[in-house]
Amino acid sequence: MRYAMRLLGPSIVLSMAVALTGCMSIAFESDLVPGTTPAPAVGTARFFIHDSQVSTSLSPSRSDLLGLVTLEHLRRDAVSARPNLFSDDLSALPLVLKLDIVDTDRLSWFITVLTSEGGESLGSVAFKRRYLVLTNDLCIEAVVKALGQCDAAKLAKLQALCEDRKSRLQSLSLDGKPCWGFVGFGYSNPGASSGPRDVALLSYTNGPTPTWKAVAADGVVVARRGEDGRWRPCTGYLRTSQTLTAASVLLENGLPGRVVLRPVEEPEIDDFIDLPVVAEKDRAESIRWSNGVLLQVRNRSIPRLVRERSGTELLDLQTRLEKVALTLDEVRDKHNDRAKQLVEQGTGDPAPDREMAILYGLRQEVFRAILATIRQEAARKKP
């Protein structure tokens, strides 16, 4: 079984290759004794057990041996047992536990730090055992021992990563009110060596410093990594703000750093032609919000745009909008057809598809109004 996940921020991946041979028992005998490893010299760096991934070839009857380790209890026990090493503060470096269960006679942990440039190994922990059952205190001890084996240069790098993460938790102002903002690196696959592909701003309501348990009020992508490996800022718009607010990130030594929020009175049409990629459950609300912004574009931004852009630029924009309009027609028709099919076959609720068809139709109407103005001005400026 395999559990995929997505992370924000420099994270640490902990991989465990688990050996299971011979007669199974809930007893455990090992040279790794919980609570005996000296605390590693990590300074003010703190860690949070973010998530776990499991891969096993065990038969279903044996996989219940993993049930003694639960993520919620593991996090709780880690903070309780080693408060000077683990924390649930959002500035703590996230740990991902990766378990690979194979038919060998040793158990090893491998730690990799995921940074903006990819993964970097911090070493491993291997020990002998006679019988195996995973428990929270053994997992915690393995992390402590692995970190303790890092040399001074590795520990200094961990400290630098933690300080960098702390700097990305910022105090911002939104709609004239204070709020928290966190700039995090996003990984589609935390184990990949290619590193993160985008950077997002997560906003939190004002109050105590956000923890990993806190739910972000909003989240937008503010930078993407190009094929050449370089970061390129992009504009994101917060959907929860009372006034239209754009978020942009500043590059510091080539890396995304601090975020700037600014109110927008004349939104750029180029930022709203394509719909943002969001989860299925948020898609209808995202389209409804974007349609509302397009109305602002039509009424506030288009008059300036047609004055400032050349005939060639307007013609290029016209072509782009016409292509998007054709796609909107196609998607709207698909939702209408699916809703009709659900009604005829009685196999589901047609309401979600009907809502999506209406939203795409409304978006099409706004595009047509914008296109009418752009066509007229493009023809007038044509040399």
C-alpha cells in the first residue's frame, strides 16, 4: 500500500526499511533503546512529524503489525518525549516517515532533507533485531539517533533551514487587518530528487503563531519553477479578501522570499483568462469568484487596455480569448450532457453538473462582451 502526499516548505523525509523474518511476535528485542540517545545539537531547530508513507509486500494478515503506530499519537508522543526537538509550530521543519517493509534481517532509517533544490541525505540508522513490532517510541528514537549522527556541517545546515522556514512565516495586513502569511515550497512527490515545482502563500487569521494543525483561510501560488530550474514569480489573488487583493513574492538570491499584498482596482485580464487549478470540491466556488473578477476586468480594466495596447497585441489577445471561448462551450456542453444522462438513467444527482454548466455559460457571456470591445479596437488599430 502506498500513501502519496503533498508538502509545503523544506521538509525532511524519514525512510524506514523494515525487516520481517521468521516467527512473528509482538515482542521486540533491539540494540536501539527508547529514551537513551543523547539529544542532538540542533540549536533552535525544531521538527514536526508531518505524514507517513507505507510500502509493503506483506500479506493482509501481517499488515496489522503497523497499526501500533498512528500519526496523531506519534506526533503527540514526539513533542511530549522530546520537547526540545519536536514541535507542532508551523515554523518547525516537517518530517515525513517512509516505511518500506522488505524481507531482510535489519531495520534502517534514511533521512533526507527536501529543500528548494531537492533532496540531501543526512545519514541513516541501522540496528539488529530479533522480533519486530513498530511503536511510537522506537520511531522517535530512530529520528533522534539519526539526527545525532549528523556532523557539524549537516547540523548547521539544518539550523539554517529552520531559520529560513521561520523567516517565511510573516505578519501581513489584509483588508486593513493583521494576519499571518506563510510562504511554502510545494512538492508533488516528497521523495523526488527534482525538488518542489511551485511556491504558495497560505494566509491565516490573526492570533497566536499558526501551528501545523491550523487551517489556512486562503492559499494561492505565487511562484513556479521553470524547466531551467529558475523560480519565476506569478501573481496570485486571495479569494477570501473583502477587496480584490494580489499576492506576489520577492526573489532573494534567486529563491522566493517575502510576500507583498496589494489591493487591485484594475485587474489584468491575462491573470483571469485561464481558470486556476483547484480541488474538485472547490471548483464551482473558484469559477464563481473568477467570473466576478472578470466583470471588474470588463468594466474597469478593458478601457485602459485597449488604449495602451497596439493593434497586433489586441489581435493576439483576441485570438487567445476566442480559443478559450471555444473550450468553455465544449466544457459547458459536457456538463449539460452529463446532467441529462444522470436524469435519464436515474444514476445520480444532476445538480452539480447543472451548476457547472451555468457557471461556464456565465463565463462565456462575460468573454463575449470583452471580445466585442477588443475586436472593434483591434480592427480600428489595424495598420
